Amino acid sequence: MSTFERLAQLLAAELALDPVRLVPEATLESLEIDSLRMIELAFAVEDAFGVTIGAEPAQLMARVKTLGDFAAYVDELLAAQAQGAGEAAP
Amino acid sequence: MRRVVVTGIGVVSPLGNDAASFFEALAAGRSGVRRLSGRFHERLASPVGAPVDFDAARHFDAARVRMLDRVSQLALVAAAQAVGEARGFLDGLDRARGGVFVGTGMGGAHATDDGYHTLYGEGSDRLKPFTVLLSMANAPAAWIALEHRLEGPNLTYSTACSSSAVAIGEAARRIAHGEADAMIAGGAEAPLNFGTMKAWEALRTLAPADPADPSASCKPFAKDRAGLVLGEGAAMLVLEERERAAARGVHIHAEIAGYGLATDGVHLTRPSVEGQAAAMRLALADARMAPGDIGYVNAHGTGTQANDAVETAAIKRVLGAHAARVPVSSTKSMHGHLLGAAGALEMAAAILALGRGMVPPTRNLRAPDPECDLDYVAEGARAVPLGAVMSNSFAFGGTNAVLIARAA
């Protein structure tokens, strides 16, 4: 399963969203993911993927606008972790 | 409307345990932020904070200490200092017209944390007998009233990070409206226990420890700001009706000239330019002042990405062209974020700045942010004649409180 698919599954479970809406182009805004929801999601992503998201919610949201962005960010974290290079810059 | 003045300032802070030492450290740009080494602190992702160097045994006997959470200990010592400085404050006071208003966000958080550790961590079924009395949020205000026998209104405000600015503003109103003659008003917070810090860590608002220099971890208004640093302490003011203080000939630090209270009403945690601006406008109107009358703004300046940009925009919206000229600083860069006690400690800093004609700096601001383009006094304290000062306090929950003091 791709990172995006795993992320979509997690989002569907966490936020009780219709999976049909969870496409890479979907913006966080359109899914009503605000800074508080983002804190919950970051927590869930850390648990599910075994990564550490160091960024403040505001920094994270400045960079991650869509679900596709979010999956790419998680991939970066996974890659950085695999190299033992710590976390990716937010 | 009666006028309200400040005749006593008590401070127990990460930068010293009296008002003079506190301000001296601020002016020197010293930081009280350091690596923490208390119980379980090694399990924090970012084990930095701004603790108070405080030995309870120097102030209270053992039986008394068992009755007092750390937050009440800090509050009582700050209140006693303020009362001591406001010489004769209690003489001839109708005790029913003297009150205590305290702001605190978390209350007796050490007692709560200790209790849970005993129950869940140690598996014991026996809690300390006074756990309720230590942890209740109104304990600091109640103890101060008991200590100084003040029998008028006794209230505890909990509006998160604006709690003690609200306490001071509301206490000043009681006196202005003739419902009280003298009040002790301020805030206290003791959040450096493991449970409270972990809760803040989970909210992803705490700054990581600066790898080169932990004391520089809180960087308000800087491009590389990455969150707030928690601090503990208490600050208490003695507020009196002006004629009463003048008749006694006691030193008057300043007049409480304005108080503005406005709520964002849009989001639980995301700050709003309009909500912050509304509180500043109301405070100016209450003080009957124009933007140009404000000589210094002690900013809320938490060091989070969200607050500092929004606060900068709000200051510009309210002060207009004057915003480019007025010195604005965040003393949180040095004493950390005292949450419910922040408003009182920062109002104390602003009043001391007013009295001394000295603006404290914003420490750790080396990387400018285009979104934060005011004069943050980053280079060090600045001597400036001051006629009036503003102190901003904004909060989770959206309760924004702004206080203005005028030279007496």
C-alpha cells in the first residue's frame, strides 16, 4: 500500500470522512482540517508511520495544503529516518 | 469614576524574586530559560523551561507547606511583597471593601500531577489528605485573603493566558466603580510539573531546546521562532483608589488607565487580528488615549508562528502610523510564558519600565521575519521617557485582555 493510501485510510478512520473525498488534490481546507485537527492528525500519523513530526501546526499547514502534499511530507520523513538523518525540515 | 493607582508590586519570577531584581535582569537581557532536571523531565521532547529559584522552607513552616501547592506558595510570597511595599495599605481599610482577584490557568497543577502519579503510577490508593485543598484553582486567592484578612470580593479568573490581565483589569474596575477601595490583583502559575508539560508538548506549541544555547530557545518575532517556553512564577499588584493612596503619601508606581476585553469568537486556539485589535482599541478608549500616547507595548509575543505575526498585524491596525515608531518587546523571551500569571508579570514589567523610563528588550531576535516588522528593541534595553504603556495578553479560548498604565 502506498503512503497516500495508508494516509487516506487513517484520515477516513480518524475524521469519519467519506473515502471518496480523499483524493491527492483534496485540500485540507475543503476537508475542514484546521490547526487543531492537524494536531490530532499529526499524532495519528506519528503512531501509524513511526515518524516524528517536529513542526508547529502553523508551519506544517503553511507547507501541507493538500492530502498529496501530506503524503509527500510523510515520505520525506520516512526517507530521512531511513537515512538516520532525523526529521525533514517543515 | 474613581481613579486607580498601583502602590505595590510583588514578583516571584524566573528572573529574580522581587520587582527590582526582576526588572534589572530584564533590562540586562538575561534569560531565565534553562534545561530542566526535575522529576521525569528527561522524558520531555524539549526539556527547557523557566523555573523560579524558590525554597518554600524559607517562607513557610513544614505544616504550612503541606497545605500549599507551589502555585499558592509563589502567590503568597508575591502578595506579601506587594503589601509590604504599599506601606499602610491595610491601615484603616474597611476589610469588606478590600478584595483579592487572581488569575491562574492551571491552578494547583503540582498537587494534581502528584495525585495522579500516586494513584496510577505507584498504584497506591491513598492520596495526600489535602489534595483537594491544594489543587483547587481558587486556593491562591483564598490564601492571600486569609493572610491579609481581606473580606471583600475574592475571585479567581481562568481565561488561559490572559487570566491575570483580566484579574487586574476587573479589580481596577471594582475600585473605579466604588465597590472596593483596595485590591490585591495578579496571577500565579506553576506548570513545570511533568504532566502539565507533557500536555503542552502534545499540543505542539513548545519550542525545541536551542541546540547551541538552551537559554535562547524562546525567539519571539524572529523568523526562526518555533514555539513558546513555559515559565512559572507569580506577580501581584496592590491597587488602591487614588485619593486614599495620595493621602497616605505612599509611593505611587502608576495609574491603571485603561482595560480592554474582547473575544475572538472564531476559533479555540487560532488567534485573530480583529479580536486582538478590538481589545487594544477598547483599552485605548477606556484610557481616553490616542495611539500616539502609548510609549511602549509589552507584547503577548509568545514565540509561536501564529501569535507573533497576528499580534504584529493587530498592533499595526490599532496604532496606525505610530506602530512603526513605538517600541514593542516580548519579555517572554527571557522569563518564558507564565500562562495564567503572564499578564500580571508583564504588566509589572510594563509599569516598572514606565517608572524607570527604560524599555526592556526582546531577546534572541537575530533572524528578522518580514511578517514581523515593528521595532522589537532587539539590540538591548533602551532608555526612553515614557508617559503611558500597554500590556497585551491573548489566550486560548479567545479572551483578549489589554491593560494600559499611565505615569502617576
